[in-house]
Amino acid sequence: MTTSLLTAVRRAAVVAASASALVAVAGPVSANVPEGWSDPDPMSAGHLLLLIAGLPILLAVVITVLTVLPGLLKGEGLTGGQPTEWIGGPRQGTHELAGPDDESSEAGGVSARF
């Protein structure tokens, strides 16, 4: 058998096995509601979307606000009042960096030559 024929046979076997597994597992899904249980009204697509997407987004926004709000109220900003750390860089910020003196100077940035 050729390699392409073996590949096609394998793919067909995987598709057939997957389809039969889905059909076997889907049996209980089609069951009716038991007699003692209430039969709820169908849910609209908008309500379902609100539950699936809206509530997690709302929860993420609330957690973010509760986390950031104390620092903002103290006036620390989003970084907590501390400057971001630049390992090996100047202590007082970028104004300490040397700028290029002339066109042949390599101070002030990467020359992009290898």
C-alpha cells in the first residue's frame, strides 16, 4: 500500500471512530425530564450569551477595579508608585543616558550592525 492510501485509511478510521463515539455518548442527552422535576421554560439566546460571556466579563472587571482602586485612591497610579525596574540601567531614569555626540558616535542606541 502507498503512503497516501494508508493516510487516507487512517483518517477514515479516525472519523468513523469519532462519529460512533459521539453517537454512543449522545444517547442520554435525548432523555426526557423525569416526572418529578419541573420543566423549565426554554432559555433565549440573549440570556444564554449573558450567562456565558457577560457574567465572567463583569466578574473580571469587578476584580480588576477592586485590585487597582486602592492604589489609585492613594495617588500611586497603576505601578504602585514605584518606577519600573531597569536592571543595569541608570538609577534616576533615562535622562542620565549619554546622547550621541556626532554621527560616528555609538552612544544613545543600538547601531543595528552585526
